[in-house]
Amino acid sequence: MARISAFLLLLILPGVSFAGTVAGFVPAGPLSNALALVEANRIPDAMKTLAAIRPDMPTLGPYHYVYGRAFASARNPHEAASSYRRASIYASDAGLKEQSLFLAAETELGMGYNYEAKTSCLVFLKRFPDSARVRRVRYMLAMSLFGTGRLPEALRQFEQAGNAPEVLYGKADTFQKMGKTREASQAYATAAAVDGRYPDYSEETRYWLGENLRLSGDAVHARELLLTIKGEGLRDLAAIGLGEMDAAESHPDEAVRRFLEALGSKDKKVRRLALLRLADVEGARGNTAGAAARLGEIVLTYPFTREYDDALLRLARLKAKGGDEIGALSLLRKLVLRSLPLRKDALDTIESILLSARGTGGARFAALWNAGGRWLMDASRQASLVTIAGELEGTGAPYFELVRWLSRYGSGAVRIGSLVALSRHCVETGDVAGVRNCLKSLKEMGGSGDEILRVEAALKFAQSDYRGAAETLLSLRNVEGKDAFLLGETLPYVRDPRKATAALERAVSRSDAGPRELSRLADALFDAGRKNDAARYYRGVIVKDPANEWACYRLGLLLGKNGGDEFLKKIRTDSTLARMARAAMREMTLDAH
């Protein structure tokens, strides 16, 4: 709110007349003569008279009060405020204390000393709660709180400050500064019904009213108001508002001109806002590098501000869009480590990056998880975490970390499924105790029959009871893709290979099985004489693991003269398989003759 000089405030203050109220405070003699000179605007003479006075304790309060009046008339508000504060301390008369403290607060507010004005107003309200000036002091307190950014507190004071035009407009300005455009519109309408001309005299109210109209969609009247702003501080803010309207109306060059104008402001916050808006315009033009440069300037120059947080988030999104997901995640980590409004947006962006990277390969996905995915481990993101766990499967520690977390903090079916997955991981790492703990937790949760059977099979396998594990798996009512690993590993130990092979085939068909499970199934089909089906699965093994020489050897044998040599020639590492492959190729050559 535009600062109002102490002199103007006194003119509009109801019920204040110095001639009537001060007469009983200032004793007759040199002090009253000095006050008369002040009121006659003979300030140098008044100063000479005051300098010659040596006040005693009873006159010390009036002495500083008259000095304050003299300094105020001499347009020296700093010294005036100091003198008024001294008067409020030394005065023995309650009326003089009240008036001096009021003028001290008023003068401090007029200078823009918001913190000092706030303190004086609070002291006044405590000492003189029944004063006729209480509403006016609450208005000044609200203004000082507005100036320091304590907007909710300012609103509370405006509510208690009466219905004078400046109070109603101050309340509306506060709503707008808080970003509450709808409430501000209603408050401006109420204030205009009392005094529609007040904005003509308050540049700050014109600015906030212009912003309210701009954000409400009335660009024509908003522009009219913002173009009237000439004061140094508000002029630059108005330039940003005008630039935003230019950008919205597809005039990017004019918008850039206004934002560059605001970039020369003495106010760091205005400069930060200007850089953000310039980045917006560059981004809308498709100049990603230019937008990134503006955002990078904020990040480097203005750390730990709201605009810095906005710039970090936008820069991270630009990097992610440009393919630098690791760089984006490194920026987003800085936001999630802090408690601020953009933390959720940062986490949403991390989640989006991870989910968009599905299907890019386990190694790359694990790198993204390590770069920032761990911050997503929160119950509210359980659905996404299940998807991410599926992508991490087979990556070792990252997968184990997430599945273990889900097995502890997941809910319902997610926790049960994670316990089963964790038991499989424990089997792969030889952690028998881990499998046993999974089984215990699953039973405590009342897991379904099949889920318990899966973990019991895992426990038997971890204890080297392979046949027992196989038989337990074959008792499952519904074979799922997640059963492929153990079915494949226990296949050589089953009593009924055909039944086990059929179960493994069903599991593989329902999952993105790894090369080991596919190879087990292909071997079983090979042994069962189902050559074509075996060849199909061996090809699947080679697609997932081109260096798998066993699959190459078996596929080469199955294809024979119809392209088998192509796969047999790939076998070089395993000496035994290489000799067998060469022998098979010689037989193919002899058969051809």
C-alpha cells in the first residue's frame, strides 16, 4: 500500500486538533512559545528556542513532543519519530503519552519502517485499549503487516479497523496480494460502494486493483490502471503485469520489452519475476535453450527464493523433455529435500519421469530410480510404485529395496504381492531367514492359499528341497507369471514332467519371463519332443540374451540344414559346446551330400 506521509494522515485523522489537545500537555513558557512557532511554521526560530531549553523531568515529555512536531514540520520524519518515541516514554501525562506514541507509529509507517510501526502500534493497543484512536491504530498495524508480508495477520487487523475507504481498499489489496482474486473482487466492490474515487489517490491500490482485473479477465480496464503506475517500485511490477497481458494477446516482442524493462528494477524479487516471465515467453516461442538460460540465471543468482523453486521445477521439466532425465532428477531432489509448496509438484514430476521411462531397459530404469526415484516411497503413491517395481525387477538392489518397502508399508493385495516377490528375491540371494519371515508375515495378514503356497515353495527351494518346492508349486490353483522362475528352477526334479512343463508354459505366457525361465521351458519341450515349440522359446532366449550359447546350440540342432549353422557358428566361448557345434555342422554337411 502506498506510503502516506504523516502530515497527510493527520489531515484525514478524525478528531485530531493539535491546538485543542496539546494545550494542556505543554507548560506555559519557552516550550509553549516553541510550539506556537512550530504552528506558525517558523521552524528555525522554534529550533533555536528548543535548543536553549534545559528541561527537567516533568517537562522532558512535552519537550521531546514539541521537538517531534518541529522535525515533522521540517520534513525530517526520522528525527520526528525518535522524538515522539522519547516523548511517549518520558511524558507523565497519559494523554501526551497516547498522542506521542500514535504519532511515532504514524511517522514510522509513513517512512516505510514497517517493523518499527508494527511495534509501536502493538504497544499502543496494549497501553490504550479504550482510546478513540484504536481503529486508526489497527489500520496502521494492518498496513505495517501488509508491508512485511504477514498478510493473514493484516487481514485480521483490517477486519477490526472499521469501514473507512482506506480500510476497505486495504483489505481488498491484501486479498489480491495473497492471490485470492475472487475474494479481492468482492472486497473491491464493497469498497467502491463506499468511495469509488479512492484508487485515484492511491497508486498501490490502483496497482492491486489492476492485477485483480487482469486475473479476472478484464484486460482492457486492467491495462488502463496499470499504465497509470509511475512510482519506482510499483512501476516495475506493473510492467510485468502488462507484459503478461501482451504475451497472452500474442504480442511476444512487446512482452519481452516490458519484461526487460522490469529486469532493470532495483527490487530483486521483481528481477526474479521478470526472468521467469522471459523464460515463459522463450518457451512459448520454442526457444528451449533461451528459456533454460533465463531459468538457469535464477538458479545461480537467486537461491532459496520462491522464484528459485519455480525455476528449478521448470528447468527440470525442460531437461526431462529434452531427454536429460538424470539431470532433471538431480534438480528435483533439491526441491523434495525442502518443505515448501512445490514439493508435491516436484514429486509428481519425478513420478512422471519414472513412468515415462518404462520399457527403456532395466539398467537405465535403475539409474533413474537411483537418481531420484526413492523419494516416491510414500503410501499415497503405492499404485505407481507397484508399476515401478515391475520395471526394476531383475536389477538387484534397487528392486529389492522397493519390494521390501512395499512389503512393509503397502496395503492389502499390494503388500501380499510384495511379500511373495520378496520371498523370490530372498531365494535368489540364498536368504532362508528372509523367506521364512515373508511366510510368517503373509500368514499373519491372512494371505490367500495360493500366495502362501508360493512362499512355502520358495522356502523349500531355499532349503534345497527342490522336489518339495516343485510339488508345492504344482498344487497351485492358478499359475501366474510370477511363478515362472521357481517352476523353471524345479522342473528337473518333478515326478510329472509333463504337468510341470504345462504349468511353466502357462506361467511364461503370462509374464515377461527372463532367459533362464524360457530356457528351462524350451529344454523341457525339447525333451518332450515338441521341437517347434522348443525352437520358438529358444529364439526368445536369444532375443533376450544373444550370448546364450546353450540356446544357440539347441536352436541350431533343431533347425538343422534350415539355418541351424547360423546359430552354431556363434558358439565360441564354451569349448565343449563349440566342439559339439562343429560336429553338428559336419553332420549337416555330410547329410547335404
